[in-house]
Amino acid sequence: MGFSIYSMYQIFARIVVLFTSMPVHEYAHGWMAHKLGDDTAYQQGRLDLNPLAHLDPLGTILLLFTGFGWARPVPVQPHRFNRKISMRAGVALTSLAGPAANLLLALIIMVVYKLFAVAVIATGATITMPLGIVAEILSMMVSINVGLAVFNLLPIPPLDGFNIFSYFLPAKWEYTIAQYSRYLPMILLVIVMGTPLLDWPLSFLSGLIYRLLDFATGWVNLIARFIL
């Protein structure tokens, strides 16, 4: 498979993720906040799977060029959470919902990918045939969704991982970090676009989770052995 064909498939996979996985990621944030008592996202029309309601220009460009990115954050008002949970815990759960949705999608797509892979083997299709193309793009979508989950779990504003990490920090530390939150997104952008600093940890963690998903969907491989 030539590099140009691979690149074309990769770009297409990222575009599909933009219009599917990114809206699901933000919808999950809004859904969790709504379940906890905050209906702000619903009132502002963000409890919606319409991609146009969620896409962020910078996060979109970053995803297309690097495979990592973000959507426009869903508005959350922690003081509206019900009294059964603390505001900090509610923020952490709401933030966790987005990456969790990406991992769930990755699991579902992994199953579909393996089914297509079985069909590719059974029919002898190549990577340039329709079945092979779909299988390749689905495989890439699994990787991108895993990568998005791992990237968004980094404990750096404006990523979800910061809100999750903050739950375990003393309140005064969280406040101190929040004072510099306006600068941290630009620092993150420079690190991602201009340095290889995050390449190894992101690749390692993404690869580990990908292998776990592969193991969790091993039943598809077992069924395939009986079919082929």
C-alpha cells in the first residue's frame, strides 16, 4: 500500500471521526451533567449529536493534522448538580464521560472492523477493494478514538484529564493551577505541534489500550475460526 493511499485513508478516517466521535464525546459530557442535575447543555442546544453544535476550529485542525484534538466544550454549571454528589466529584464524572464514550465507540468499531476483516480474508479482497478500504478505515477509527481518549485524559487545561486530576488535588492547588489556565492551552498546542515530548507516552498508552480492546473482542476471532 502506497503512502499516498494510506494518507488518504487516514484523512478520511479522521473526517469521519470529526462528524461522529467528537459529537458523541461532547454529548456524553452533556448527558452526564444532565443526569447529575445540570441541564445547561440541554437548554443551550448542546445535548445534541449534530456535529456543527460541537466542532471547535482549532481542535478540528489539530485532529486532522495530528490525530489528536478536541471539540467545543459543553457548558457545565457545577452548582446545579444535585446534592447527592459534590461539585468537584460531579465535574470529574462529567469530564470522564467524554473519554469513556470514545473508548466505548472504539470497542464497538473494533467489533465491526474484525467482522469486515473476516470478510476480507474470506473473499480475498485487497486493501484497494471496497471491503479492504472499509476495514482499513475502521481500524484507523479505532486507533483515533483510543488516541482521543488518551489525549483528552492528559491533566492539562482545557482537556478533560485536568478536571479529573483536580478531584484528587487539594483545593488550593487546583486554584493555583486554574490561575494559569488561560496560558496552558497554548503551551499544550506548542508541545503537541512543535515537539515530540508527548509522542512516546501517548503512543504507549494508546497501544496498550488498543491491545486491551483487541483482547476484549477476541470472541470475534474465535467465531471467525469456525467460519473460515
